[in-house]
Amino acid sequence: MKVAIIPNISKKDVPFYTEKIIKTLMEFNVSILMERQYEMAFKDTGCCFYSEIEDVFNLCDVVLAVGGDGTLIHTAKFASKAKKPILGVNLGRLGFVSGLEVNELYKLGKIVNGNYETQNRMLLCIEVLKKTGKEAFYALNDAVISRGELSRILDVDIMLEETNVCAFRSDGVILATPTGSTAYSLSAGGPIVDPRMGCILMTPLCSHSMFSRPQIFSEDSKLIINARSRENAGVFLTIDGEDVIDISDGTLISVSKASLPVKLINLEDKSFYQKISEKLSERRVGLM
């Protein structure tokens, strides 16, 4: 069996726990694949290193992302393209998407034995529609349209199949997957949605309309968003907190379900709602 490991070595304790993961897996005679950029950090571990990240994903059977939810979300898009299942090992804070805590590394044997389930998680395809052409991005959590530092409230129009759905003034709008319902959308007043569902969430940010509320669209929907500032100031699109695109020129944004899902490995016996209850309890959050 071949396992790809993608660690966020800039995060505290990740190198230490990554080495523990490597040693644990090698006890099961597993081959470990990593990018060449990690060779200096793990050169004496017996891993195989590759210059191209595509080779790591194409040659492996399973992917492990070691860090926090951000590490998993970034890595999941490569795993989706290669059609490989992925497991996140959480060294972050809440870890909604990651499936394994560092005190549960003994469960890695389940991966080697094939004793695990996978859940298909929906990705969003976000297309930036400009006069010169279009550019596509993919999001496991969300796409956020927001105002720049110097701009005021945005005017946001949302259309579905050439029908006006809603128009409101706000600081922006979040388009999220069910997986992303527990991220920024939740903080903005959006609903918690079972991540096994297929739908698109729309959550306004600090809306100035009494009648603009979060809405849920079917997974077959294709939304067109036009967000603009009356002061012609900055308007930005942020994909999963990583890619930031300037859309100040009145560029339209198309949001729909991507053709490929992310296959998340589940090693837990707990249900999604048990996990949510534990992660969001006031006592736990207060201690973070």
C-alpha cells in the first residue's frame, strides 16, 4: 500500500507528529510518498520523495493531510482530481473536517486493512466571468464575496437560471457547501447542514435588508452573483480562505456543483451531530 502524506510543517508540532505517523504506517510495511520540498525535514525516515505533486497523488492509494482543516481543504482538491480518498489528521483548533486527532494514531491500522468508510463531500465550482474569458476555482468550504477595506456596503444581486432570486445591500455574501456550513457561514448566521447532503448555501454578510435571510439551493442550481460597490472601490472573491480575486470591475461570479467530489475517509464511530455537539460546546470553545 502507498500513502501520500502532505504536512503543514509551518504549524507547531506537525513535524513531530508527521514522523510518528510515518513510523506507525511503516510498521505495516506501507510505502510513504511525499513532495520533494519535505525531503530535508524527513530525509532519514525512508520515505519516497517526488518533485511533482501530481506524481504523489497519482501513485498513492490514500492521502493523509497533517495540520488543521485548512491543510485538509487545500490538499483535498488535489486528491479529488486524482480520485483518491483523503484523511485529515488534526493539529489545529476545532477540526470539523479532519477525521483523526493526534491521540488516535493507533487507528491508522484501519486504513491499511481497508477498515474504513468514505463520504463524498461536494465541491463548488466557482467561475469568474470576465469579458476576456472565464477562470474556474474549486471550494470545499466556501466562496466569499466581500468589500475591500476602503469600500462601503455592496449591492448584491443573485440570479438562478435567469430569474432574480434576491437583491440586498450588505458587506458581502457567502456561498458554501454543506461541509462549509460549519465554517464562516455558521458565524454569519447560516444553518448547520449535514455534509452528506448536496446543496448550495447562500448567507448574506451583515445585510442591511430586513428580508434577506440565508437560503439553501439544490445541488443542481447554478447561481450568478453580481456584487458591486457604489464608490467603485474594492470588491473581492476569496476561495476557501486561500485564493483572493479582485472583482471590482463588475465581474460576474457563477457558482455551481463541481463534477468531482472529495472522498473523505471516516474512521470515527461518532455521527456528524455528535461531533458538532462536542466541537461547538461553549465549554470547549471557551478553552481554545
